[in-house]
Amino acid sequence: MMDQAEQLRKLVKQNNGSARNIARVITVTSGKGGVGKSSISVNLGIELAKAGNRVIIMDADFGLANIEVMLGIRPQYNLADLMFHGKSIKDIITQGPENIGFISGGSGIHELTRLTREQIVNLTMKLVELDELTDIIIIDTGAGIADSVLEFVAASAEVLLVATPEPTSITDAYALLKTLNRKSEFSTDNTRIRMIANRVANSDDGKELYEKLNVVVSKFLNFELEYLGDIPQDEKVSHAIIRQKPIVLSAPNSGAGKALRDLAAKLNGTYEPMANGKKGIAQLFTNLIKTTCKSKQKG
Ligand SMILES: Nc1ncnc2c1ncn2[C@@H]1O[C@H](COP(=O)(O)OP(=O)(O)O)[C@@H](O)[C@H]1O
Ligand SMILES: [Mg+2]
């Protein structure tokens, strides 16, 4: 396995070295489900696309197909088809509103550990091509402390952690960060985590929620969480989901619509690529495969 990892590192490095485009990857996660990850991923994606970025949303929350429902699109192929059935990157991208692309993870993420060496090299080359085609990739993960989610988070350079004022949302967010902090692959030098407070009554409550979480994180986990901002509780969010028309398009001037536009503008204005190796989607998957293979060998 080690020389396979070595081989992959080389492959990605070669491609990184030649002044190719490398996508900015933003991973959206939460401790608890149902806090707004998918809705936030879709709306931030659309706003970032409006600002002139080529955006892809990748659904890594296999099992649930809620982004498809939110966008009212039905992809024909998914990541597993890319890995096992000879499909190309372009085959698995479905166009959504404002020209955003959508990639469904399908069972692909589950199956990363059972790839042969040849399949890994093949997948990596296709992901290098995806880096080329894209400016920003937003990965919508499942909730919770499932290993697959934590590995995505640890392998990402930028993470958005979504929490709501519900008490369980905050304790679950803390549990996620605590488990993440124990992973050897995780370090705040390489992964920037910013919290979004969703469904808050007002901005002060959002800030307070962030401070509550950051106090325990800095005290017990010894790192600082950053704050991206808040999104108010707004019934238009649910209406937008039911009508399959994202809120930044259907009600851009609603409370949540405006907040999402502000958050996207902040994200668009604050990209500082990490100096280390966590760059792009090919690199991210290389790291993921490395750690999943390692933990499989151990366990
Ligand atoms: N700001 C908000 N205001 C009101 N309802 C919201 C808001 N954000 C999310 N929701 C509701 O929460 C539900 C779950 O959102 P979703 O994005 O599917 O969460 P997740 O992906 O984290 O499971 C949505 O159906 C929506 O009705
Ligand atoms: Mg979701």
C-alpha cells in the first residue's frame, strides 16, 4: 500500500507542478443531520457561480438524494460509474441552475477502499481533470462522526461547520470536532474550519452560538474555530426546497436569501490557498484513499 500512495503522490504532484488549474475545495459538514448543509451547499454554490466561478457540488452524503431533489435534477451516473464503469468526468456531471455542476457520490465513496491500484490511478487522473474544469468544488457530507465524514473533513483544506441553536446541534458539533482532533491526519495548520450558525433568531444569537462552541473547543481541544456568519430562521427556505427552486434564486431578498448571498461574498473574498499539500480534489481523494487504506489495514 505504501508504494501505491507514493505513486499517487507523484502523479498528483506532477500535475500540480505544471501550473494547472487546481480547484478550491470547500467541505460542508455538521455534527447533527437536518441542520441545513445541503441547502447551504446549493445556495452558496449558486452564488459563487454567479460571481463568475465554475462551481461543482459533490454529494458525499450517499443514501440521501436531497441535493437532487433541491435542484430538481436527476443525474444519470455517479462517482461509482466513474470508478467502475468507465464513465468520464463529463459523463457524471449534471448541469443545474446558474451553470453549476452536480456530481452524485452514489456508492462511490463507500467503495474507495476496495479499489485496485489501477483503479486508483485511473480515478486520480480523472480527478485531476476535474480540478482543471472547476474553480470551486463544494462537498456536501453526511452528518455525524461516521468515519467517512471525518476523513473528508480531515482531508479538506476548508471546512464549513453548520450548527443551529438546538442544544443537540452544538453538542454534536463539539463531538465531531473532538473526534476529528484525535485523528492523526487532522491539523488546524492544514484545515481551516469556519462555523455557520443556521436558523438563528438574529445575528447576535448566531455570534453567541459560535462563542459558546468556540469556548469549549479552545479550552479542551486547543484550537480556535473561525466564524463565517449566520443565516436566520426563515420559512422561505422550506418553501424554496418544496418548490425545488433554491432560495437565492426564488427569494434573493428574503432574510435567509440575503444572508446566504453575504456568506458567499465572504467566501469568495477570502481564499488563501494552504501552503501545504491540501490542494484540489485529486489531492483530497489521494489523502482519503491513503487514510482509508491505512485504517483498513489496522482494523
Ligand atoms: N435557515 C433556515 N430556515 C428555516 N428552515 C431551514 C433553514 N435551513 C434549513 N431549514 C430546514 O431544514 C431542513 C433540512 O435542511 P437540509 O439542508 O436538508 O439539512 P442537512 O443537509 O443538514 O440534513 C430543510 O428541509 C429546511 O426546511
Ligand atoms: Mg443533506
